[in-house]
Amino acid sequence: SNQVMVFSKSYCPFCIKVKDLFKELQVDCNVVELDLIEDGTNYQEMLLEMTGQKTVPNVFINKTHVGGCDNTMQAHKDGSLQQLLSSNEAYDYDL
Ligand code: GSH
């Protein structure tokens, strides 16, 4: 099945909006709250290098980088989110 990753910060309103959307769609997602991780790794810098995007939320579905909140809402509107969610690619990141 598909795998959804949401890199988030617990206090970020855009992240809450994205997490609420997936909840509403009854899509299980793996949420990583970057502000709650204290292992010394700069995950945001890694995400910036991978995707060119520094802000959270940073959403991935399977092998596809969806983007931030605006990108995810737009993909929901235009149907591309559902298409990604119904695809069957394996999750392939090595974070
Ligand atoms: N337009 C962006 C989107 O649609 O995702 C807004 C995202 C945004 O502004 N996120 C803030 C952020 O990442 C947190 S609320 N700020 C920089 C940071 O926390 O390092």
C-alpha cells in the first residue's frame, strides 16, 4: 500500500491543516514532529537538500515529493493527491 510521510512541527498551523486533511481522508500517515526530535540531526537541512524545500510541512507520498501545505491542498483539489494515494509504489527513501 501507499506510504505517506509528513515532516512536521507540532506547533505549525500549516502542518495541522495537512494532518487534518489526511485524517479526514482516513489516510494513515507517518508523522515526524521535527521539533520533538533531539538527536542532533538537522533533518530540515537534509530535507532542504533533498527537495529544495526548507519549511514544514514537507509531504511525501511513496516516491513522490508533494511539497508543503499549499501544494498538498492544491493536489487534493486537482485530484493528483488521490491518484498518488491510490498508487502502489514502494516507499524508497533512505532518511
Ligand atoms: N506556504 C507554506 C506551506 O504551504 O507549507 C507555509 C509553511 C510554513 O510557513 N511553515 C513554517 C516554517 O516551516 C512553520 S509554521 N518555518 C520555517 C521553520 O520552521 O524552519
